[in-house]
Amino acid sequence: MPRISYYPVDTLEDPELREILAYAARHGTPRPESQAIRAHVPATLRDFWWQWERTFRNGICDHAIKELCRVYVSKTVECLYCGGQRSIRGRDAGLEERDYESLLEFERSDRFDERQRVALAYTRAIVWNPKEADDALWQQLHLHFTDEELVELGYFVGVTYGQQSWLRTLDIGHHEVLDLGDAGLAPEQIPAKAR
């Protein structure tokens, strides 16, 4: 059982909240388990949903870059729950499982272009060592991104880091709430019978 119970989503009366949970079950990232925890406080669930919609799924920065940064955070904070999720839109944009597998070695990997490497270095600085965001990194960031993109990406990474650090304390797992399928899961998270 998770450290905070899953809200009994079948008792939700608000159609907006029910749809948020149903969307998570159909599309993943975020998956329904984390949303069912947030459902204890409807304002929190709504706030997270709208932030996620505006800065992850939509927004001005390239979605595939945000997806790489999201999973980089997952891998470095060892949030296996979040690290086991994949953005369907990221896959549609060309991300492959080999890209995710190479994230921890992004600087040496030939899987990433310079723009992606700079975004991942920015993510590492935000999450692990702000001193890495020196003049040289900022010069590279400004070569590849607009100020608006940097604000969105920085905000998104900060929210992602906080959420994933919190979620890994909860002991939640996939397929525990509204198990409507495997949308948004990494191959190793999909039960063998469904592959």
C-alpha cells in the first residue's frame, strides 16, 4: 500500500476531476496512481493538472526536450515510478527507448544533439549543482533557446524535481489505480502478457 492512500476515484463526483483521472489512465505521464494521491485535495489535483498541461504537454519549448529532461530527473533521483513512464507525444516526436537508456551519459552519447545536451546540462545544474550554471553554460543556453523557453524549461524541471522527490517517498506503483492499460509506460513496466 502507498504511504498516502489512493483516493477512491470511483467516488469522485466532480466531472472535471473524474476526467483528469481518466485521462491519466488513458495517456499516462502522469499515471493515475499519482493523480489519485493528489485527488485527496481537489485544488492540488487541478493545479498540478493545469501546470502539467501548460508546461509539459503544451507550452513553447520542444516537448521531446522536456520529456528527456523529465526522465533525466527520474533517473538521477531514482524515482522508478516516474522513470518507468514515457510520453506518448515524445515517442511520436521520435524519442526511442535507447534515448532514455543513454540519458545518464548524455554528454558522451551520440543519441543527442547539442541542443538536447545543453538542456540536459541545464537540468543537471537545476537539480544537482546550481554552480554548474556558469557563464559558459548560459552562453550555450542562449545560443539554443529563447529566454521564454529557458523560463518554461527551468520551471518545468523544478516542478518535476519536486514532484518526483515527493512521489518516490510514497511507495506507489503502476497498475494500482484505474488499470485501463499501459499507455505511457516504458517497456519494462508493461506486464509480459501484454507485450
